Amino acid sequence: MIAALSLILAFQLAGEALSRALDLPLPGPVVGLCLLVAACVLRPSLADRLRPTAQGLLSHLSLFFVPAGVGVVAHLPVLREHGIGLALAILGSTVLAIAAGALAFQAVARWTGSVDPSGVKGDGDG
């Protein structure tokens, strides 16, 4: 498990180094994840080696929210002052992101002709 976790962290470090060295607009962990996925595609045995550790990390994913909770508590005065505006901004951006995703999905489905006629509302079923 330690070797697999070290390998995952090594990919994250490589991604961070590449992102900074090449001045990429992507965060280092995203670049590292892309490198890790490419390595797993090229060597499926690597994916098999990392799978148990990755599943173990995912099963305890809620622990990664502890630092976010600490950050919220540490910034309570800011939240008291700007909390309503922040909540509205988060709510609005979430709704817009969901709407944009749904519209993009519909557009791609129309362009590719993969719309399932039985799933379309108003076809006389109900």
C-alpha cells in the first residue's frame, strides 16, 4: 500500500513540476492525474497494482473535507460579513453549471442523432 500511495503522490509531484515549469493553466494535481491515467492505459498492470489503494482512499474520501471545515471555521468573520453574497454566488453558479451541462448534452445528442425517441416527453405516452 505504501508503494502504491508513493506512486500516486509521485505522479502528483510530476504534474505539479510540469505545470509550473511549462506555466500551464492547469493545476499540478490535474496534470499529474492525466499522467497517471495515461500510464495506467499504457500499462494495465499498473492500474491493477494501484486499484486497492485508490479504492481505500475513495472509501475514506469524507476525511478530505476536514480541512475545508477547518477553513470555514477559521474564516467565520468573513462569512458573517459576506455569507449571503457567497451563498447566492455559489447557488447561482451551481444552477448555471447544471443548466450549461444539460444544454450541452442536448446539443451533442441532437448533433450526433443519438436522441432516444422513447425518452422524449410529449410523444403521447403521458
